[in-house]
Amino acid sequence: MRHIKRHHDRGEFRIESNRTLHSPLWDVSAGQAVLVHERSLAVAMAAKTRTVPSGGEVRVVHTPTGEVIFRKGGDGTCARRR
């Protein structure tokens, strides 16, 4: 699992999928989860992320609570919790 560290006081957010994550923001495929320490950065990165094979769901989860705060479906639809 790759770690992208920013502001440690903002919590941890996991970008995850049941398929392999791939993004133009990363040099290599990230596997099935990436940890990010800033909510807005995690949501922005997830919005630009695809799955391999395509069609998988990408989620941002607040790690301490397990709450899904952003979800992008395989059909391109997005839902963000405020």
C-alpha cells in the first residue's frame, strides 16, 4: 500500500477498490488501496483514478471511522458525502 503524506492532523483517508487502482497522478499502479492524509486531496485523487480492468468502483474511506465519504461507480457516476 502506498502512503502519500500531507497534514498528519487531518486524519487518514483510504482510496480503495476491489480492483487494481490506476491514475495519471501516480507513476505506477497502486494496488487496491492508497492512504492519503488530507480529505480534499483524497477525493480529488479518487475522482481522477480508474480501475484495471475498467468498470470497478473507487471509494474514499475515512480510516478511523470506516465512513465512505466519496464513491465513484464504474459507470462514471460520483457521490460525495459532506
